[in-house]
Amino acid sequence: MDSEAAVIREEMNQTRVDLDHKLARLEARAEQLRPRTMARRYLPEYPLDRTIGAVLTFIGTRMAWRHYRNGFGRRARVRTAMASYGRW
């Protein structure tokens, strides 16, 4: 009877150890997937790189906005020109 209890106790201890290892692995994985950790992994480290990235993003946004805004103005001018030409 004592040997059965010892075997059960040993199995319980082994299960507890396995669960502790699994929990530690899950906590480490959760730490890797935190937004701050992900940002540290993928964002540039140096302030100069961040500044250059911000400037390029600003320039690209400005170019896209101008293209978007001028595109509609150009279409209106073409429509007006076609209407004055007499095709429409």
C-alpha cells in the first residue's frame, strides 16, 4: 500500500514539474509576443534611422495626398475642356 502511494506521489510530482516547465515556456512565449517586445524587435534601434523613416513617411504621404488631390482637379478640368469643345 505504501509503495502504491509512493508511486502515485512520484507521478504527481512529475506531473507538477512538467506543468511548471510548460507554464514557464508559455510565459516566455507570451513575453516574446508582447507589443513592446515586438516593437523592439522590428523597429530600428537608432534615432537617426527613426528620423529618416519618419521623414520618408512624411514625404510619401505628402506626395500621395498631392496626387490624390490633383487627380480630381485634373479630371474636372478635362471634363470642362471636353464640354467646351462640344463633345458632351
